[in-house]
Amino acid sequence: MTRDAILVSIRDALGRGPLGAEARDLVSEHIRRHARNLVPDRGNVDADTKVALFSRQIQETHATLEYVATTDDVPGAITRYLSGKNLPAKVVLAPALAKLPWNEQPLLETKVGATRGEDAVAVTGAFAAIAETGTLLLTSGAESPQTLHLLPEHHVVVVRRDQVVGSMEDCWDRLRAQGPLPRTAMFVSGPSSTADIELTHYLGAHGPRRLHVIVVDR
Amino acid sequence: MIPTSRQFKENAGRALKDTELQKALFRVDKNFTERRARAVKNLPEFESLRDQGVAIKNHVLDHLDHYLEVFAENVERAGGQVHWCSTAEDARRMVLDLCRSVNARSVTKGKTMIGEEISLNPYLAAQGIEPVETDLGEYIIQLADEPPSHIIGPAIHKTKEQVSDLFLEHHRRYGKTKRLTEGEELVGEAREILRPRYLAADVGITGANFLIAETGSSVIVTNEGNGDLTQTLPKMHIVLASLEKIVPTLEDAATLIRLLARSATGQQMSVYTTVSTGPRRPGDPDGPGQYHVVLLDNGRSKLLGSAFRDILRCIRCGACFNHCPVYASVGGHAYGWVYSGPMGSVLTPAIVGIAEAHHLPNASTFCGRCQDVCPMRIPLPSMMRHWREEAFAQDACTWRERMAIRGWAWLARRPRSYRQVARLVASYLAWRGRPTGRIADLAFARGWTATRDLPAPAGRTFLDLWRERGRT
Ligand code: SF4
């Protein structure tokens, strides 16, 4: 079997046979403990500073950001965002956000679920946000279709303050607490971009052209 | 891709005369190096992270067999499959079999260097399966039918005008007949043309920046989001990766991710860093139904026990390319294979053989910048030196090079003769250089004098001057 041939070739090169039980245990223990390596100090700050740091840094990546007081304010913020950008009053929602008071925005047309690219604006939640680098963590699942994070031209992400963590390592802890990893865990820092033509930066290569973040206080 | 590294000198000569290429290379040098320097300065822990990154990879390489087994187990636990392939041919055939199993007619591809290494596109095309590159740079060079010239920016050698021409020529069949001149428009048109291709593809093929043993996941890092569309929309996702991409845990991946984007493009984080684990889950409204990892050796396991083992720590950030004076002069195509720059000068001979690639380890001034910026502290210059020795030992250099090296070795071991010869040469050159102090043409150094004058030496050797000043 090719698998065995490759393993034997590796062991030959390393000048040893298969790892002994003790060595195997050590290595397995490394995985089980999954200890943190050095985590930069920058994200190691109090909760308010984390939110401020996240907000500042994600805006440096060409995303836009606003604060609202409660999740009930999100539908109003979406209406304002759409009219500010001269977009039709129509959005596709992640199931996780379906329970917000959308009916308070009578002119806003909403649908819920995955997309095949027919929708211009998606509104989704996030799993977490990282202060250290100004990054969102979006996970796929029944409540958060991955296609919403990628296909629409505009992606609006709703993040609660308590979802803002210091580092990527904090995200791993929260993910592990949930059980096995979701199919995708996508870290997003800004709208899709490319520098493949003469190293000039252009937005909107294949993913969303605009990324708007709404931070909810409570 | 069939290597043409033997023609490095001819390739390089042509590259030096290509003014468009020279402009493009100037941009690389300026952009990437400044951005990296800024990013490194903004992270006080950067040097310590480098040390840890090196330690992680060394630990993996020491226990690679075990980590690969753990990785494979966890891929299967998550509902995916791992296919072990020894050679490029095995890997190509495996990808083809997988594509055929779902009657694939077209596949979308995220950027994968392994795909280039095994020449996947022509192979699939010959079997009636259309490969569509989706990374803008890869798409451009696919239209131009060229190999990548840089591992991070495959099309950085192309000017905007050249891209305009390519798009006009190839997008005509989609009814696009206007020649676009703005970068914004070109990006928009590529987006418009590629979007339906993503949706129509039966299989999506991506590379992997990392494979995580703990969770059986693959990680891709992009700015465009093309890799994510590629691995989300089709019914099958195939990950093409080589053995050494393994890291033990999510925490270890985090450390390397911090090094990767900063070293590559000077970003803190690329726009998208995605961890994929297995196929679509019950209840998931989207995502591929199948997840396969094609795991390629292609000579890497043998490297583990060789003097070139450290190159297996490489995370393909491209920093060594961006800081290399040779790369900056000749660009990626001159190297004649998939990997160029200092990293290619070490890896290419290992994969295609030193007989084919013996020029590459010589394509270095040994200035050491590559090693200085390599986040994985890979001793690139000393490995190139090692390849030079190997080339000599294996008779891979030309008769003239051999004689020159022999002659030098003879002389260097005989101080008295050495001094005499040095004295002779120095005074001869000084005489040749009169009265300007420059030599316009020299028989044994035409490589130099063909394009510039050689400054003449002072006429006396250093040792003579030293003695004269009484400093014996
Ligand atoms: S050798 Fe080092 S600098 Fe060059 S691509 Fe690999 S990791 Fe980056």
C-alpha cells in the first residue's frame, strides 16, 4: 500500500522504525494538551479595549463599522445601510438572525437561508471576533450558511460585544467548547481583495466587495 | 511542468533585456519588502514567534510518520478521505479518478503549487475535464498559457496592458468586446466571467497552507476568497497537499499563520484564512458532499534524511523571493520550474534532480538576505552551497567549471604559488585598466564586461601592501 510505503520511507530517512509506545504517547499528549505557544500581548486587554481594538483594526482593512445598542436595532441599521448605498431594500438572512424584529421594517424584503448568488446583500452573525488583528470568525452550519459569507456583493456581519476575544487561540477554546469543528471556520479580515494586477490593491475580487460590521452593545 | 532549468543562463539573459519584466520586478522589490518590514515592526513578538515556528516544524518533521497517521485518522473521523501518493503521476491519476467518480466535466481550482508541481491542468484537460483557475493571478497566466512566476503573485510579471490584451482576446467568446484599461474594470470582468464557472463546477480543487493533525483539517489562506468559493460550491472538494504541510494542533497553526501573512504580503492576516474539516454535515444548507485529501510525497520523505531537510519547514511565504537580488533581476520564469527564488534553488534540484537544475544553486550572490527574512529560518545559502558541492560530486557541472574549480583548489592549497599568481594577475589587470582604471573587455570575464566595465585593481596585492606598511 502506498500509505505504508510512504511511512516506511519517512522512517528510513529518519533512521528509525515506527515510534515506540512511549514516544507515541508523548506526541499524542502534545495534541491532547494543545498548549498555547506565544500569544502576542496586543489582544491581552480588558473587554472594552478589545472591542475598540477590533473596531479600529477591521476598519483599517477597508471594512466599515457601526455600533447599535441592542439586537433589536439591527433591522433599522440594515435599512439605513441599504438606503445609504442606494441598494434595493432586499436582504438574505442567516437563519441565526431570523428572529430579529424584521417586520418593524415594512419596506424591507427578507428571505432566510443559503444562496446561489442571486442575492446582493447578506446579513449574518459571527462566531467570534478577534481584537489582536481585527478579524471576524464565521463558521458554517445550519444557522449560518457558508454561501452567505461569500457570494453576495455586500456582507453585513452582526457581532455582539461579548463575542470579541483577544486572539485566535481564544477562538479555538470557544470552538472546542462547542464540540467538533464546524465544516468551515473562516477568519475574515476585510472585504475580498486582490493585488494580482501590478500589485495594486483592488476590492471585490471574488467574495464580497463590501464588508460592514454592526457591533451590538447588549 | 517540464523543467527548463538547464537553460537558466539563456532564460536569465532574456529576462534582463525584457523591459516590461524589469518594471514588474522593481514593483515586487519595492512593495513587498517595505510592507513586510512595516508588519514585522508592528509585532514586537515577531522574532520569538519565528523561533517557535521553527521548533514546531522541526518537531513535526521528527515525528512526521506519526502525525500523518493521526491526521489521516481525523480526516476519516470527520467524514473525509486521505489518498497517499508517492509520485506526481500517482497524484494526477488519483485526482482524475476522483473527478471521474462524479462524472466531472469542469473543475475550479484555488491556487495550488502542488497542482503546478504535478502538472495537473494539462493532464485533466487531456482527459476531457476542463480546469478553471480562479485566483486572479493564476487565471491570468492560465489564459497566457504560462507557468507562475512567483508563489504568492503568479502573474506579477504581467503589466496591466498585457492583462487587458489577454482579457480582450479570451473574453470575446463571452461577448466582451471592449478593451478594458482600468484595473478595477479588469478585476470586475474576471469576477463576472468566473462566477458562473464556480457555480457550474463539479469539483473544487484547492491546495493547503497547513494540514492540522489534531482535527484532520486543511487550511487555506487567500485575499480574494476564490479558494473558499472553490471549496464550498461544487459537490466534491479535493485538497492537494504535500506531506510536510502538517502541523500538530490548532494552536500551532495560529503561530504559523501569524508568520505567514506578515512575511508574504505584510498583512497581519490575509483577508480569508479558512479551516475546512470534512464534507457537508447533516443539516448544513451548503458545502461539498465529499472531502478528499490527496497527500503527495514526490521525494520529500527522502529529503527528511538529507542535508536539505530544513527546506521542508518552508511555509511558501515568498519572502525569500522578494528579498533576493537575483530573483529581482531575472524573475521567476528564468528558474525554469514551478518554484523559483532562493527556495526554488534549493527545492527544485531535490525534486527534478541536480543534473537538470545545477545552475540554480549558482544563482545566488550569497548575500544572505533570504535567510534573514525567512520566517522559518531556513539556511538557504548554505543549502545552495551544499548543492554546488553535490553538483560537482555528481559531475553535473560543465567541463570548464570543473577545470576552474580544480585549478582554484590546487592554487588555494599552495600559498606561495597563490601569492605569485595573484601578484601577476593584479599587475596585469592594472596595466589593462590604464589609463581610466576600467577594463572594457576581458576574455575570461565576458559575462561581466559584455554589459559593464570591470574596475581595475590597484596593481598590488593586499598582502604586498600589508607587508610594505610593516604590519607583518
Ligand atoms: S524558504 Fe522561507 S522565506 Fe522562502 S518561501 Fe519558504 S518560508 Fe518563505
